[in-house]
Amino acid sequence: MVENKIKCPNCGTQINVDELLFHQAEEKLNEKQKIANLELQKEKELLKQKELEFEEKKKKENELFQTKLNQKIEEEKQKIILEQSKNISEKFELELKLLKEENDNRKEENQSLKMKN
């Protein structure tokens, strides 16, 4: 391998051009890698922030869904209670009517028995 050397015009020192170019290229590569790492770190931070925002939004939407679901369940529960109350009331009124009729019939029977005696 042939070494490419030049002589410094000011001090006369021999400079290896290959080593100089290698070090310059290495410094540029290191600088570009630092910049790339900084950009990557910024992207990671941005992605993490977006992930946190997404999780917060998801949490709020889940809470809203749960609230609406609870309201719907409560409405259905109230409908069922109202229906059951209505059914119980109707049944009670029917039984009361039947008992009154039975009572009236017994009164008539008693009256009729009293008349026969």
C-alpha cells in the first residue's frame, strides 16, 4: 500500500493524506450519527406523547361509554320496575274485584238463608 503524504508548506511536517481524510470522514460520520440519534430521540418522545394522548382519549371514551351504558341499564331497570308495578297493581285490582264479588255472593247467600229461616 502506497502512503499518500504531503508536506506542510508552513512547518514542513509530513502529513498522511489517507489518515487525514479518514479522520475527517469519521468525524463527519460521528456528527451525522449524533444528529440521527437526536432526531430518533425526538421521534421517540413524540411517539410516546402521542401514545399517552391516545391512552387518555381511549380512557375518556371508555368512561363515556360506561356512563352511557349505565344510564341505559338504569333506564331499562326503571322500565322493568314500572312494568312489574303495573302488573302487580292490575293483579291486585283483579283479586280485589274477585274478592268483592265473592263477598257480595256470600252476602246474598246469607240473605237468602236468613229469609228461608
